[in-house]
Amino acid sequence: KKDIPAVNFVIHEIHCRRNIEICPFCSDSIPKSEMKNHVESEHVQVTCKCRMKMESSLLKDHEASSCPLRPVLCQFCDIQLAFNKLQEHELYCGARTEPCGRCGRNVLLRELQEHPRVCG
């Protein structure tokens, strides 16, 4: 899968046929001696804590960006909780109030950023 000078092509092809395999899962060129390790480390099926099954090489990205149980912070109280609990928590948490330092009115936390524009 690489450009080889024409003079070296025959020797290179012999070397590759003898020493290199194409991974049936990802089509990468892997030394034959490392194929078993490659498949076990990159393509073995694992189960995330959310019970979703995937290749081990995809687990890290899944846990960071799409797992419903990935940790996230509430925008109002900075408590860490699972992503799938965030919306319900923020509905409750954003409904709490704090007094405005300027006008003294109690303002919902979810409206606190917009409040200075309408503050008396």
C-alpha cells in the first residue's frame, strides 16, 4: 500500500508476502508476527459500563464523547454526574434562585446570565 521504486518492487513484494498481512478488520498492513496481538488489542469486543459492545480501539472515544454514562458537570453547581442525568438535574438545579447583587430580586440560576440586561 505504499509507493515503491520500480527497481526494488520484486524484492519488496517478496518481503511483504512473506512478512506482512492485511488485517481483515481495519485493512492495516501488520507484520505477521504481530497480527494476533493487533487483533486482540485493537479489535477484541469489549463492553462499556453503559453495556454497549464495541471494539476496544473505539472505547476511549466512546467514553469521552458519546457514552450516556460519561461524567459531565452541571453548569449551575459544578457537580459531576452522568450525562444521561444532566438534563433532569439542570432543570431542577437551574430553578433554584439567588439574590441579585444589584436589584436584590431573587433570580433563577438559569436566568442569571441574562438578568443583568433587564436588571433595574
